[in-house]
Amino acid sequence: MRQFLKFTLATVLGLFLFCCIGFGILVGMISSATKEKKVSIESNSILRLDLNYTIHEKDEDNPFASLGLGSTRPKKGTGLTEIRASIKHAKTDDNIKGIYLELGLNDNGLATIEAIRDALIDFKKSGKFVYAYGEVVSQKQYYLATAADQIFINPSGGMELKGFGREIMYYKGMFDKLGIEVQDFHCGAFKSAIEPYIRTNMSEPNRQQLTVIYSDVYRHFVNNIANARKIDTAELNTIINNLQAESSQKDVDLKLIDGALYYDQVLDKMKDKVGNDKKKDLNFIDLSKYASTLPNDVSESNKIAIVYADGEIVDGDGKDNQVGGEAFAKIIRKLRKDNKVKAIVLRVNSPGGSALASDVMWRELILAKKEKPLIVSFGDLAASGGYFISCMGDRIFAQPNTITGSIGVFGLVPNAKKMFTDKLGITFDEVKITRHGVLGGLTKPLDAEESAFAQRNVEKTYREFKQHVAEGRGKDTAYIESLAQGRVWTGNQGIALGLVDEIGGLDEAIAYAAQKANLKSYRLKEYPEEKSLADKIAESFGDMKMQMIKEELGDQYETYKTVQWLKSATGVQARMVYDLGL
């Protein structure tokens, strides 16, 4: 026995030491791989923009990228803020002669695409060129490409140009077969987030609002492409409705693109543009490297804080790609008390989430607004809880195709008693000394009193939500009710309704904040602040886990995400659940 214990102890100790040493080596490799190397920009360079990945509002270094360990994020340069700053800087950089835009299939939100497209259009005012090339090009990537001087697609390739619409998956039939009942409590005829769980098809109010949303986005989409490509809008509508963009050569004939060329032929065109010998390689510099050369004036004491609310709003501190109510509130509290921070710009890209967390964040933002200017900038989404935390802003900026509004709340309580009992043979019993000592929920339905209690709680939250919006936007609650009820709107529509003040992006919001704070010079500081190496490693492991799940499930990944959300969606929710594909 003594020998056995000695052997076991030695084995455990050896494994522990092995793990410690292995982890130390891994951290050392990562530290070495992530050390910044000085980047020099050669004369006659071309900035290469490969945007075929999910673009976040702000991103941090991915420590595993250089090691090729499977994370989906590039090492640097994924953030929209960095992309726009790089394009803006390249406009006046004498070493940069033009931009090469690599096109592909990855679809980011239209408001994100719009922000980059606007930056490229502004870049061209310098007289420098923008060329775009791809083999198979998605509709949104084509929309981005229409900011370029010349668009080329591989002769055997093609692009998608079909307009907008969405197929929505409904789970009620599956839940009925499984013996799961979803008890819902909501306010607002248009609060369609609950529909996939309680219906088998789309409600008429939801069909109405989605038709209006897609029509407004499509109109903006067609007008901008028609203007950029010098095509009549009626003709472009015909092309889209009849799927005439069927090959790259046909696209040339329709004036949608400028040439059906191979990659080497596009390179030759750019060599002519910069005056290179055909035998000499072009000087490309990738976005990630170029972004690392951008100047950052840390000498300025006056600061404008940019606070990113990017992701689902949750209680507590939150995890990756979430906005934790408590963590966010601490940041705003800190900035409110920091005398060097002269203004706050809140950048929102969120479908909402927990109503409680949204209210916690709202309170801190209200307090901050009393101390310094608070300007809000919307990304792809500022819906439900995302609008809740924004409505008090001194001025709200949005893109024309931002999705916003969704002023409404709901609660969902799944009851799986039939599944447990009829399908699995699991039964339940209880003992209680008060009438509601054991509340209904996962294993039994709510009774009439419990249901009424839940509905009253939802209605109370909805009243408070509308009141916050009314006060923040200087409207009466009756008017807010007329455009609330969970209905979603575009940024363009938000202007007319008074939900949004101005069409513009983050740059415009920052400029307005500086004006409001009477600042002629300042530096920008982003929050949440960059994470530690240990946190980055942990986050990258989470990325790899989700990527493996996504690859394993394929088309069923969205269903998996929805079910995971349903399991975690406790309490009153101010959230837009499904993706509109915009």
C-alpha cells in the first residue's frame, strides 16, 4: 500500500509539473509570437484590405493566431474602429498609393459595411485609387465594392445579387412533440422575439414590420449602387428581381463590374496605376500591419472615452462577446469621476438582453450625462436593451441601415413536465408550507396567480422602458407607445420618428462630442480596456471551442445558439432574438 501511494503521488506530481512547464512554454511561445515588430511602410505601397471575417466593433490581439491554433479571429486589425482609422490615415500617407479590396463571401452587418464603404469613398477624394477583386462575392461584399473605382471578378466566378428577405425558423412544433410548453409574457404587438417559441408561423404584425424594414434597407441599397455604377434604379431593380447577375461576363455587360479578370491581370492593372514594371512585385501592406503604425498622441491630457457595448446584454460581468451590466456600470462610474475624461461616446452594437442589466447601465449613464457630454453611436444593431441604454444620449447617430427601436419586453418560462414524465418516465413530487413555496417553471406550469404575477412584472418593466425613452428623447409616453410595442425600425426611419438625431458613424459622434465639450485637441481612450495575456488565452480557447461546435453542427448551429439562449434567458428580457440578415 505504501509503495502504491508513493507511486500515485509521484505520478500526480509529475503530471502537475509537466502541465506547469507545458503551460509556461506555451505562454512563452505566445508572448514571443505576439511581440510587436516595427513596421516600415515602403514608398509606392498599396494597402490591402481583406475583410473576409466577422468584423467586431473593437478587437484585441489573438495570442493563438501566430501559432495557427484554430481561432477564427485574425491576430490584429479586426475592429471596425481600426479599419476606418487605417483608411483615413492612408488618405494622407504619401507612401500609400491606393487600396486593394479583396472580396469574398463573409457577410457582416450592413451598417458595418456602410461605415467602411463611406471611409473608402472619402479616401478616393485624395485622388488615390481603390480596386476591388474577388472570385465568389456575396451581396454585401459587392455593396462594399461599389465604393471602388474598379471592380473585377474572376472569369469563372460570380456574385450574389438577389435583394433582401429572411426565412425564420419556428420551434413550437418540435416543442409540442417533445412535450415542452413555453409560457410567454410580453408587451407589444410587434415584440416578435417570442414568436419562434409559441407559434408555427409569422404573425401579421411581424410580417408588416419586416416588410417595411427590408423595403427601406433595399431602397437605400439600390440607390447607392445605382449612383456608384451609373445605372438607372429601375434597371437595377429588374436585374435583381430577375437574377440577371449570373456570371462575371454578364455582370460586365450589365455594368455591375468593370472586368472579368484573373488575379494576375488585376495585379498588372495596379502596376500600371502605380508605375511599376510588370516584372516587379507590388508593395502590398496588410491592414493588420498598417494599423500598428497609426499614431497615438498620448501626450494630450484631455480625453474622449469611447465605450463599446458590443454584444448581448447580460447580468453580472458577462463573458466573451457579451455586455455585462455590472462590468459596464463600473466603467461608466469610473469615467464619470475621471476629470481628464471630458466626454463619453457610447458605441452600441447590441440586440439587447436582460432588462435588469440594461436598467443598471442606464442609471450610470444618466449620472454620467449630468457631469459631461454623452454622445451615442449605433452600429448594426441598437435594439431593445441596446436602445434602452442609449435613449438618454445628448445626440444619437446611426447608419441608414442600422436596426433600432424594438421598445418592448418579454419573459419566457419553459415547462418541460410532459417531456420528463411522458418521454423519459421522470416524475416529480413536492412539499410546501405556502401556496407558492414551489413556483412553476421547468417541471410544472405556472398557475393563474403566478402567470398574473409574471405578466405584471413584464408590464411594469415595459412602462419604465417607455418612460426612460420619453424622458431621454423629450417626447410624451403616448407618442412613444405609438412607435414602441416591440417594433423595429431602420436608422433612416428612426430620424423621422425622433429615435435618432443624425445619420453618421463613430467619427461623426466623436467630432460632435469634442464640439460639445469645447475640445480643440484631445486623445481617444477605448473601454473596456485591453485584456491581460491570461484573459486573451482563455478567450481564445473559448473561440476555438465555439468554432469546433459550429463546424460540427453546420447549418444547425443557429438552432443550437437559440436553444442555448432559451436556457439562459431568465428574468424579463429586452431583446431582439433572431438575426434579420442585415
